[in-house]
Amino acid sequence: QWTVSDIALSPDQQLLAYSSLSPTVHIVNVQSSAKESQANVTEIHDGLEFSNDDDDEYSFGIFSVKFSKDGQEIVVGNSDRSINVYDLRANKVSVRIRAHAADVNAVTFADESGNLLYSGSDDNLCKVWDRRCLAREKPAGVLTGHLDGITFIDSRGDGRYFISNCKDQTIKLWDVRKMSASIKGRQPRFFDWDYRWMSFPLEARHCKHPNDQSLATYRGHSVLRTLIRCYFSPVYSTGQRYIYTGSSDEYVYIYDVVTGDIVEKLSWHGSIIRDCTWHPYNLTIVSSSWDGYLARWEASGDEDDLSVLTENEQRTSPYRQSYTRHLLL
Amino acid sequence: MGWKRKTHHGGSCHQQQSCPSHGNELSAIDEEVSHLTRLKSEPCERTRASLHAGKKRHISTFKLLSGRESNCLGIGRFSSADCSYALRKHLPVKGPWCVDDMDSEAYISQFSADGSLLIG
């Protein structure tokens, strides 16, 4: 019915949770599912209900789903400005936090313990939550610096550093020890635009936040129309040296964490690249695009390999292709 | 006989300002995260010293391999940081190959934690 907004795989790889623009997260057993989607129709997809029973009238969408490292909890960020934690053993929502002043587009566990959460929102703020002291729904800390809504957050995994992607066309690197207890000064509003159907205003490219608490800013990619995702590269093969991100200008960008340089741009896709993933051990990246392709990039390969995707196979939309086929028939 | 690796004790990290347009923002980068990242992705000072490579000089893969063969680290193999450094020249940028060709937009692609599954 609606777009799948996020997926999460449990640490033991038995369960796949996926969310959509509704208050329910669905869970399916990965090991028993066939690859073809029609088999999924017959699978039992358990629903985890996140809305309040009291308020049947109100409904919200979920933008972010994550399993805890022990696989016992699921945390979600939703369009009701809230973070919810679902306890899978108790089969109910155990934590509800009215976290932000706008949609919570990203939420993730900070480290292995599951005590710390990072959240990012369309209110331009990243917040740190300590579940051991959630007094009066106040965050452990706030990080200011972004000029527009946050689209994604990825933790370095050490409970200390994370990166956020933002509609102000930047990725920022944060140290949670630099967070402040409250927001200093008034939140700046430099420009008025909607990233879903407008290009980023030129005069906004050089604006800076007066209270920027970030360690570093990475520029060059484009964040338009959808919640584009960025990640640290894997520990095993790169020592987390890089940040890689999808982009609405149809490239995968790879930045060097230390220098801020754009190290590589992966170019083939014909439409927005919303998500990409770097294999934890092998030298492989897979990118997913609105052109309908999942594409695989490798560190080595024969230049004459005939199975490589060519420009002839490029397209901007899977629908345009289907439509053309109908006309030909 | 236990081998002890010398660790970096608070020496300064020299920032590489090879991208002037980002200089203002990156000159403020925290020493610690830069240092931590270098520790996990660049050869240690002992390796550099044994290969006669200065602090900022690029070390070729050949030199890394010859250093390993002469056992300059004392452990007879690459450290994980050495591996990461050697792989700097081998990022996954070739291709692409087709994993799937769908009749709708692809919103998500994620590997599982052990890399055995791809969800998209």
C-alpha cells in the first residue's frame, strides 16, 4: 500500500522488520522466505502496533527502524515527533518519548549496550537520549549545527561519534561529549524551501550555523526529494576511514573522514540513489536507486567483462520503461 | 618473549589540508577522532620508521609487503591498520554489475552484519 520506509535485520538474522507510513512495524521470518515476492504474500507477517490504543483516530508514519544489539528491542522514529522502543519479549511498547518538534527521520542505538540513543529530526536537531535517566522526556543532550532537517544518522558504534545527513546538503560528524543540555540562542531560519520538489537555494550554500557544535562538515553530495542515507565504512576493510552516501545527483559519494575530500564518486545510475551499503568484509558496495536497479560495485574486475551494466541499460524510472514496453506491444 | 608495540603518546596529528575550500571547516576537526581514525587505517610509527617513510609521505604497497617479509613489526603479518592502508588503492568503484532489476524504485539496500544477506 505504502512505500517501505525502513528495514532492519535482527542480529541473529532470523527476523526482518520493516516499516511503512503507518503505525505498524511488520516482522517476517527471513530464513523461511523465498526470494520471489509472491511467496511473501503467504508468509505470516506479524504486526507490532506502536500507536496508543486510546487514540484510534490518530495515525502516524514510521521513518526509521532499528534492532538493538541483543535483538530484544526495536526502536522507531515516527512522524508524530516521537521515539518508541518496542520490547519483543513483553510484546509491547516499553518506551515512548516525545523527542522533537517535528518528524523523527532517524533514530539509532549508539553502541552495544542499548542504553544510548541518537535521534535526528526535521527540527534541525540531533539529540542524545540516555534511557537510564529519562526524566520529564528531556534528552541527555542536544547537538546544533545543521540548518535543515536531518535525513539519516549512523553511529560509529563506540557510543561517542556519529554522522548525520541533512537537507542543507551536508554530512556532519558529531562528538556527543560536545553536546549541550539545551538549545542556545534562537534556532536560525536562513531560507524557506521544500526539498521534495525544489532545488537547494544558491544563497543558502554558504550559510553557517552560529552555534555549530559539529567536528567536521562534508560537502559535495546532494540531498533532495527523499531521506538520503550515509554511513561509516566498515571497520574490517577500511578502519572506518570513509563516509559513503547516496545522493540525488545519481552518484554514490565516498568522503575521507580525516581530510573531508571526496575520494570517489560512483557513476552509473539514472536516478536518485537513496541508500547504499558496503559489505562488512568484502570490497563490495551495493547501491539502490529510483531507477529500479540494485547495482554492485567491486574493487577489481575485468574491463572487458560483458556482464557489467552499460549505458544502454540506464533508465531514469522503472515505470517509463514499463510504459514503453506497453506501447510497443 | 612478549612483543610490545609502541603506541602514540599524545603527539600532534598533522592535518592534511589538501582541500583548501574545506579548510575552514576541517581545520576545526577534533584531534581525537582524526587520531583514532588514523590509528585504524594507517601504519604505525614503528612501521614508518623501519620503512624510512616520513610522517606525511605515502607508503607504497610494495614497501609494505617488503616490510612484512623482513618482519619489521615483529609479528610476521600485517596489522589491521596496515591492511586498511593497503586497501586504500582498492576501493569498490569498478562496475557496476546488476544485482536486481525491479519494476519499482529501490529505496533500501543493506547487508546483514556478517555480510551473508543483502536486503533490498
